[in-house]
Amino acid sequence: MLVVRPAKPADLPGLERLAGTATPRLTNLPAHRDRLEERITRSQRSLAREIDFPGDESYTFVLEDLERGEIAGTATIRAHAGAHEAYYTYRQETLIHASQQLNVRREVQTLSLSHEVSDASLLCALSLDPRYKGTSAESLLRRSRLMFIAQYPERFAELLAIAFPGYLDADGESPFWNSVGRHFFARGYQEMNHLAGVRSKSFIAEVMPQFPLYLPLLTPAARAAIGREHPAHETALAEMLAEGFARSRHVDIFDAGPVIKAERERLATFRHSTWHPVRIRPATALPDAEPALIANQKLEGFRCVVARYALSPTGQLMLSPEHAAELGVEEGRAVLAAPLGLPDADDAFDEGEL
């Protein structure tokens, strides 16, 4: 059985392993023991706080394989992306250069530094053991965070955002970084990726030019990388677009990976999640049903699993004793359920971004 729960200190070795095997290496999940230990401590403190509105809280979750007794994945929510410092992105814009005298009108694509995403809650730092790719574990890990947000909306912003890793070439280099950032830092992508993870990305925005970048001046490879996700994250991006996120005009200032955004009430998990009282029945007695995300209503004891969406005629959710025990719920207690399946993705820009 797989379950998503808040991280605890004993999970540190598992987080180290996941950080070291992430593809590509994630800036927001550095393979650095002290930083990962701080992440767990910060998450536990955030869960223990009484919150009226989002601040500098960060919630780190792990996917635990109970049969193997190991951590199979991790994912984080930053309650307020710009709580400590501005969360910088590049915003894609169009400038018009025109001359009536020469009868010339040209539209030129540019990138401008922006901190608009700072007010959003950020879903980030997701890494899954490769053995679980292509299984329901992927959706469980990604979307269990939405099940958590749905229960504690006061802890998060109305706007949610996800920054996906950008495209890298066959040598593991970022064409965008080599065409832009390398000119100002004289350091390679992998080295900067490590530094940004151990420290912060804010120093990049402080040194990068404050004026718009004209795309025609970048290399063709750099232009092609703008808004393009790393191949290893294509499935994840497709699922979150199906969830209801939309591409934005924002891209990462580091590798130009896509940033997707959504008002949380527009997301499928929020729109289709329902509370049900629990009815416990033997697993062999449960009827066939589509799978669903099932979460308890505890904060520090949050648990989320995938189980059958089997309802009784009176609207009770029928759970096996094993699932009920892992969720920590007794008969009659309410759980939140949302269908695991999603509609086909609509890969388009947010209407507000056009």
C-alpha cells in the first residue's frame, strides 16, 4: 500500500536518495543533507502553527511504500512563493517597433523580469522513485497536495503555480542558460543549479540584466527552449494541465522551463471532491469501482491513499480495514474523496495571459 503523509526526521535518508536521483536535478530539492533536514523541520513547524493566511510556511510530504518500508517519493507546497524574497520569473511579452516614415512595423518578442508569481502558492520539489513511474503513485504524489489544500484553504493563496524543469540538451546543459545567464556569471548550468538550490535563486535576478531580453538576439537553441519542459516531466505537465492548470507567459529565469498557474477553485480535484462518511467492509466484499484519491481530515496526521470509489446506496464510502487503518479513520468518520481519473488536457494559455 502507498500513502502520502507529512515528512518526519526519519525520512531524511529517503529524501537524500530522491534528491540525488531526481531527473533532472531539481534546484528546489538540493542533494544537501543540511538543507533537506531544514526542510523537514520547517514543514513540521508549519503544520504546528495556527494559520489565518499564508505566509512563509512550507509543507513537505513523502510517498511511503508500506510493504517495502521505504520512501518512494516527495513533494512540497510553499504557501507563499514570495514570502521571504521575490519569486522571479521571466514574462514573455511582445513589443511593437514602428516607424510611419519608413512604413515599418515589427513585433518583437521579449522576456522581462517579473515577480508576479510571488503571491501564488507554489507546488514544487517533486521527485519520484523511477520504479513507480507509470503507476497511480505518480498521480497520488502530485495531487495529494491538492487534497491537502482543499481542506485547509486558509493556509494557501487562491492562485496556485507550478514551475517545471526546463529543457536540457544531450550534455545536460541548458541552452537558455548558456545564451543568457552564463554571460553574467561565467559558470556552467550544473554548477549554478547546485548553488541556487543550496542558497536561493534570488541572487540570479539581482545580477541578471533588468532590461527586457530581445529574443532575436538569443541563439536559436535558447529560443526553442523557452517554455519547453524537460522530457522527463512531460507526463506530469500533461496531468496538471488536465487538472485545470494553464500555461502562463512566465518561464523560469534559470532554464526557461514553463510556469503553469490556476485559481484553485477551477481545478478538477477541488470541483469534484466530496465528503463521505466511512463504512468499513472486508476488501473481498467491496464492489468494483473506479479508483479515487481518499484523504483523512487531519492536519499533522494527514494521510492520502488511492482506493476504490465504492459508495453504498446511502452515500457511505466503503473502505477496506487496511485503508481505514492507514487513514486513521473509524466507521462513520468523514473522508474527502476525488476521482483519480482526469479529463483530457487542454494545452492552452490562461485567458488572462493572452
